[in-house]
Amino acid sequence: MTLLRWILFLPASFVGGLFASFLLRMGAFIFPEIIRFLVCGAGGAAGMVYCGLYVAPRKTQAVKWVLIVLAALLGLLSALGSLLAGKDKLETAIGISMFLTALAFSGIKPDDITESSQPRAG
């Protein structure tokens, strides 16, 4: 089971990022477009890091940094792709937000990211 979790932690992080980004994009339709894009990018990065750490059998600093670097690279590629394709410049906010949110996870311990919000007994 441990081997399977090591194999699946990267695909799970991508799926988690896509799912979080999609849900936030659909749920934030009442806000202005810039807010929607910023929340969508931040949610994608947070979903990637959280789901990857949740599936990985060991929550080490190395696993956390692999996920942070992947999310940051995807954010940079998204921002550069939007700029180079000549699309709406506002869509660049998704990539920038994803990049900055991924870097924000650098100061948090891996166990604190996936820790339950339930109060501890005793």
C-alpha cells in the first residue's frame, strides 16, 4: 500500500489542485473577475499541496518542497502562457496567485498542513 501511495501522490496533487480551482471558480461567480482569478489560482496551489501531502505516506520536508516547486512552476507557466498567447492579461493573475500561494506554504510544517481542525483531547 505504501508503494501505491508513493506512486499516486503526484497525480493526486494535480487532481486536488484542479478540483479546488474548479470549485472556487464556480463558487466565486458573484465576485469581480480579478477576485475570481486570484482565488482560483490560490485554491489550485493549496489543493495541490494539501492533496499531495495527504496521499503521500510520509509527510517530509522533501515531499512538501516537491509539491511547492511543482505548484510554483505550474503557476509561472500559466502566467507566462497567458502573456505569450496574447490572451486577456487578467488571466495572468491565476498563475501569479498560484505561484505566490505555493511559496507561502514554505514556512509551514508538513504535518501542520494536513492536520485535522478537530480539538485534541487531553
